[in-house]
Amino acid sequence: MPKRRGIAATLAVALFFALAIVAALAPSAGAATGPGDGRVLAVGDSLEELTSPYLGHFLPGVPLTVNAVGGSNSFQIFDLFQESYEPSDSVIVFDAGTNDDPEYPQILAENLKKVAAIAGERCLVVPTIHGFTVNGVDNAGKNRVVAEFAASRPGTQTPDWAGYVHTHPQLMQSDNLHPIEAGAEGRAELIAAGISRCLAGEPNAPVARGANEGAIPPGMEGRNGEAEGELSPSHESFEAAAQASSAEGGSAGPEPGSQPIADPVHFALVDRVAKARAKKQAEERTAARSNLGAAAVAAMHALFP
């Protein structure tokens, strides 16, 4: 009998450790299901600068890196992506296109393709675009690019910022391009939902097709009286906010309540980018000194063969 008890105890201990090992190896709830270790990289322009301070509130515990520079077009945002990307990133937020000329949507298509080539199987979050109309051309082409890109990569998330703007015009600054604080927080919630769907491996919820890819949600009405399910086209004139303020004789600076209070963590998030830049600059200085030394040696040989 003692021997049987000893064998049973040994088996129980072995079973306990086996279950512990399986639990440790199993992916935890909410963890990334694809490549990377659950980290999120967001790159973009001024819209992302306004949005990112709120992302952490909707994504508690999710490691997040932000590299955004106001006024950047999608070529420049692709450069920010290359500068910031690490294999540990599981989700890429490519918040681009607003500063691209809408007459050339192929610019955005080209840069999305380049991001996808580097990201591989990683999930991308690409918000729809609410931007300026140039020479009568609105954002239909750019948003068509976003929709087609998402359709070509199952799982790509497309938070409908364009639709949000049309149903929440009161949350926009007077330039009708940048959100006020509440609008920035709403935009962050949209993008955070896309990130969460990426991390959970869920499929994309496609946006409407049309002038600005902004369909009026059920139970709501568009700014021009559009009914639910209808598309609300954009009619913004191409005039930068600073120019508009100057033309109206207003003083420089943000409108009251237009800028979100930036969380200090937001600025700490770009530390790894700053380190990468410093390393690159040091390498460039070393290469320059080496080239200068080689040139000096060559000159000496030329003078004294």
C-alpha cells in the first residue's frame, strides 16, 4: 500500500508539472496570434500626434511605440516606419494619406505595399482618410486604395475615421481637418479597436465604398442630412489651418480646447527611435571620418609617390 501511495504521489506531481508547462506555453488571452510579441508601432502625421496620447487608455498593458511628425505625407511616414520598426512589433498602425495629393492615390498605394512587404504577416491598421479636396478631387481615390489594400490582406483593420468625421462634425477644429480633444479621444478609440482586433486575430469589418468611404451609421444622420447607410462626401477646401487663421486675422496658436493634454508617456514611447537615430548618426560620422582619412592618404600618395 505505501508503494502505491508513493507511485500515486509521484504521478500527481508529474501531472501537475506537465499542466504547468502546457499553461506556460499556451498563448494568454489577448496576446498576439501572429508574429512579434504583442508590441504595437504607430506611425503617422499630426492626426496621429493628436491621437496617440489617448491610445494607452484604450489599450492598457499593450506595449506601444509612436513615431509621428505633423505634415508628413505617406512617403515620409514610410520613412518613419522604417526608422521605428522592430521584429518584436505585432501590429503596425500606418496612419497616412491625409497629406498626400488626392489626385495621385497611387502614392498611398505604393507606400502601403512597401510597408506590407516588410511587415509580412503582421497585422496592419490603416484608418480611412478625411482630408482636403484639391482641384475638385476628394479622398475617394485614397479611401478606395485603403479598402482594396485591406481586401488584399485578410485581417487588415480600417478604422473609419472619414465616417466618424461626417457623423461628428462638432468634434472638429475650424479647419475641418484636425479634431478637438474629444474628437482626438474618439479617433483613438477607433484605432485602438482596430489594434485590439489585430491582436485577437479577428477579421476586418469593411467600410463603405464611396466618395469618402464614410457611411452614416444606423440611427444617425449626416451633417448634410444623409440618412443611415448613405455616403457623406467631403467638400473641404485646400487651405491649411495656419493660412486660414492668418487670413481671418487671428493670432497664431491652437484654438482653445483644440489640443489634447499629452501624456508624458507618449514622449517616452519614441525613446527607441531616438536611440536608433543617434546610432545611425554616429555610424555616419565614423564613415565620414574614415572617408576623410582615406582621401588624405590618397592625396599624400599623389604628392609623394
